[in-house]
Amino acid sequence: MSSRLAATALATVLLAGFAGCAKDEPATPSDPTSQTPSATVATDDPRAALVGSWRADEADWTVHFAADGSFTEDFEGNVDFRRGAYRVEDGIVYLDGDDGETTEGELSGETINFKLGMLERL
């Protein structure tokens, strides 16, 4: 058997083996506000009450809280201006941004009061 034929046969066997290992998994949605069954928070988790979009019109600022504990911010027309994780502790909402900054706001019913502005649920 020639070396070229042997290399072709080996490549075919390897490709067939790798193809058999592939899994058909659903694509992860790029929209962090979308919810999947595996990305939901328990109803006793204080983050569950925040899931959805909140807006401060005066600041032209919107925060999208996802069920998986992540958030994205739209600011002054810049979509996905900042991303990160959020948490709620003793009535305070913490936005731990991917920029290393943490923003704190006080949760009060259907509003969250931050220094930048008061977010209201959309």
C-alpha cells in the first residue's frame, strides 16, 4: 500500500471517528434576556423578581435582567453597553459589571434607585 493511500485511509477513519463523537446540541441564545428551562432562578431567589427590562428615561438607560443572573445595559443609544452578573442582598441590587465596576441600587417595589437614575419596570 502506498504511503499516500495509507494517509488517505487514516484520515478517513479519523474523520469518521470524530464525526461520531459530535453532539447535536441547541445553540445558546445570544440574547441574555431569553429564558431557557436550565437558565431560570428559583422563585425564592430574590433575583427572580427582577427578570425583565427596567428603564430610566431621564438617563436614557435600560437594564435587562436575565433569569440566569446576568444583565446587559443599554445606555444613551449604545446597545449592550455593559454586561455582567447581578445579585440582590438585603434590598440592594448589585450590578457586577464585566468592566470591574459594581453599581448599587435600592430596590423598592417596582423601582430600583441608582445614582444614575431610577429604573422602572417596563
